[in-house]
Amino acid sequence: LGITCYQQSITKKVLKQTWEQLSKEEQYEAVGSWSDGKVEKVIIHEGNTRYFLAEQYYGKPVLLVTYTSSMREIIGDVEKIVDPVSGEIVGGSLRD
């Protein structure tokens, strides 16, 4: 129970920090609010064709923060790559 509460607390912090860095257009496009996003720990390797990020983050654990988009069927969800230490957005998805 303690671990779950801790992880939920960290997830909420990451979601709120990321939301505050989104453009107003991305916030408007998102379905719901900052708390409706999803956070995943991922490793993105060089040569991927779905995400762009600062070069020093390739091959290292980062956070993928996803907000469902009202334009999901057209250009996909709002996806941001976040530095797990600083909370700064360091990349995102290549939306169609």
C-alpha cells in the first residue's frame, strides 16, 4: 500500500509538471485535465521512428507522458518524453 501511494504521488507530480509545460493548444486538445494523463517508464533507442528527443536521452530510462487527444484519430495523442529527474519535457511523438 505504501509503495502504491508513493507511486501515485509521483505520477500526479509528473502529470501536473508536464501539463504546465504543454502549449495552450495541446491543453485544449487533451480530453480531460492534467490528472487524466498516463505515465510510463520507457527506454527509447536511436533509430526509432515514433519519437524525437534530445540525443543524450537515447537508451536511458525516461518517462512517456500521454494525454488522450480529441484529435486522436487524425494526429494521435499528445505524447511527451520527460526527464525523470528534472521533470522537463525533452521530446515527444512525431504526430501525423
